[in-house]
Amino acid sequence: MSVADLRDRIEVEKANLDSMKINHAISPLEDTSKFKKTRQDIARMITILAEKEKQLN
């Protein structure tokens, strides 16, 4: 993935996490481990993004 693609994907996942939180407040999710998995995925993507940006500079 390119740096721009990663940034876009991170924003999409953050929006997805926010909507999951809102939906959970309205009607609880059955599998709340999705919150943790999504946060970990976002953190992984941010780390990869930082590594790619470092390589470009």
C-alpha cells in the first residue's frame, strides 16, 4: 500500500470504530472484542505508515 492509501485506510477505520462505539451505546454488541481488534489494527497501520514515511525521507 502507498502512504496515501494507508492514511485513507486509517481514517476509514477510525470512523468505523466511532460508529461501532455509537452503535454499542444504542444497542450493545455481542462481540465487544471487535473494539480491541479495531484499535490494534489502527495502531498497526499507524506504525507501518510511520516506517514508510521514514524510508521516504
